[in-house]
Amino acid sequence: MNTKKVSLLQAIWIWLGEQTDKIILWIYAMFFALMIAVFVSFKTRQRMSHNNGIAGEGWLKIVDAPEFPEHPFFEKGKQYPVRIRHASATYLDDAMNCIRSISIKFSHHHWHSPFDIEMNTGAQSLFWNAVSFLKFGSMRKEQYGIEYVEYLRRYPDGVDGTKGAVRRDPTSFHNLHYYSKTPFLFLGTDGIKRYAKYRVLPLENEEQTGVEHRFSEFDLCNQRVLPFDPRGRNYLKYEYEDRVKKQGAKYRLQIQLHTASDDDDPEVFNNMVLWDERSHPWHDVAHFHIEKTLDWKQSTMTTFSVNNMPKTLGVLPAKSIYDYNSLNYLRAHSEIARKARMLSYKVFGMVPPIPDNDNRNVSGWGE
Ligand code: HEM
């Protein structure tokens, strides 16, 4: 009788603890989203990151013989309109040592789509949960193209992520490899729960450019344009425009799956830890072809969301601010930031295109 009472009390205590953790996570996410929405998206008319980019449109086809478990959204041979945006995070200068990105939506609309996915260069991330993401944001302390000095000194894991992710002077956005990093749900026709990571590669096997190997020769925090580098502030976007006009740009979207199990190590969800490619091979999901680039206004209006996904491919639940899945929880709760950015254009007008001038190593408009 007594033991029953104790165990019931224990269960209530644990339940209360879990609910408190979830409430703290919700407050954390809402506070963060509101700060971004008010002080970045609305006030400065900028994205939280990745402001320097170019969008394009084309068509995507799910492969004819998928080698991954069936999912109705990825039905073989199915075609979708596709809009992508390539960007450099987060400076307004293509010649700086930046993380590069591709974001994809299965739609030609700037906002609506049944499936969006955002990816950066580098297989590993620079932060691993809501707490480390907030530290990452607050310790940026950027000045004249130098940033994250304190963050990288305190968190060596962030150093590994940065080393793998920055691309200095790539010849094109097109030949880089891009990773979603965080895992998402994959609940296919067989009803077996799996987790999915995505990546994008050029369709043909091309050498990835801009990958740095001589890390002892420069300071990772110093992302400034190299002295006497002849490349202009917009060289990557011009190259992409030219490439698409002449030959288009073809890519492959791939998936990596992990079958869920009750005794899964929580590290499965840690976006700093890669899944072993021998046990978790990459499979082609779709091939897509970009046929035209969009102008500055349309590119800037284009936005992506982790909420634009079928439920069976969506964000995994998070239990606390320390849960690895809290990263995607923050993203899912940051819709207000995207809406505030769109509203800011209506109220204050569109931000101007990045000029080809000598104002180098800048992070935002007005610097
Ligand atoms: C490893 C995880 C992450 C990846 C790979 C990622 C990737 C990206 C990319 C590629 C973009 C630019 C999209 C574009 O071209 O418009 C972006 C924008 C953005 N991300 Fe992340 N991100 C991650 C984590 C987060 C987290 C944790 C948050 C927290 C809220 C967040 C919030 C945002 C916001 C607010 C924008 C700007 C949205 C807009 O104004 O359109 N991201 N992210």
C-alpha cells in the first residue's frame, strides 16, 4: 500500500518535471522567435541569417526506382515544381569565408509549399540544442568580418563544425555539398518509424570547391576577404545566373534513414554526430533542374519553413531545451520571424540589392 503510494507520487513528480521542461522549452522558443521578429526581421528587414542569396526555379522528379522505403509523398516518378535559394551565411560579400546554403521548396510560390528543406555546407553543425544555439547567437560578437571568437574558444565542437562548413572562394554554388544536419520524421507506407536526414549534391560527380584543409594557416574566426582577392561582392550570384542561363543547374536530393528503436542512443538526434554511412547509406530521392534565376526582389521574398512538410516527414518532438530535437522545435516556432520580415517590406519597402562596391566584409545593410 505504502509502496504504491510512493510510486504514484514518484510518477506524478516525474510527470510534473517533464511538463515543466516542456513549458520552459516553449517559453524559450517563443522568446527567441519574438526577439528575432522584432529586432531583426521587422526592424532591419533582414533574415536572422543567410541574407545574401539568389533564388531559382525549375522542376523536380522523384527517381523512377527509389531504393528507400515507400512514402506517398516521394512516389516514384512524381514531378513537383521547385524553387531553391542559394545563400552565404551571413555576410553580404560572396568572397568572404562563409557557410553556403541551398534551401528547397516543392513549389513555385515564395511562401507556400508542401515540402521545404534548408541545408548548409558541412555535414556537421555548429550547435546541438536550444541552449547551445542561443549561446551561439549571443556570442557572435561580429566586427569587421571577425566573429565567434569566444564561442569557438569555449566550445571546441563548434570548431569542428565550422571547419567542415565554411567554403572560401568556391567556383560555384552548384558544386557544393549541402546537408540538413538535423533529423526529421520518416513514416512511410509500411508504418515503421524512421528518422531522415537529407543532402543535396550536383547531379554529375563534380569536385567540391572552396573546401579548406590548411587550418593551421589562418584564423577560423577571421572570415574577411583575402588581401588582393580580385573576386567581387556578388561573384557567386553572377556565376550562378550565368550558369543557369547557359546550361541550367542539375542536382540530386538524397536521403539517409535510421530505423527508430526504443533503446536508441539519444546521440542519434545529435546533429554534431554523423550517422555511419555503411549502415545508413545515402539514397537518391529526386533529381531537379533549375531553369531560371529570379531577380533580387523575388529572391529576397522567398522563404522556407520546417513547418512546410507532410506530418509524416515533419519535425520530431522535443522534451526540453537540452533535447537535440529542440533545434527544430525552435525553427518550427519561429514563423513569426518570417512573417515579420514580409511585413517589414510592406511597411518600409524592399532592402536594396547588394552593390558591387568596395564596402567589403560587411554583415548587414547600413554598415
Ligand atoms: C542545423 C540546423 C539549421 C539549419 C541547417 C538551418 C538552415 C537555414 C538556412 C539555409 C536558412 C536560409 C534560408 C533562405 O535561403 O531563406 C535559414 C534561415 C533561418 N533560420 Fe535556420 N537553420 C538551422 C537552425 C535554425 C534554428 C535552430 C533556428 C531557430 C529559430 C533557425 C531560424 C532561422 C530563421 C529565423 C531564418 C530566417 C527565415 C526568414 O526570415 O526567411 N534556424 N536557416
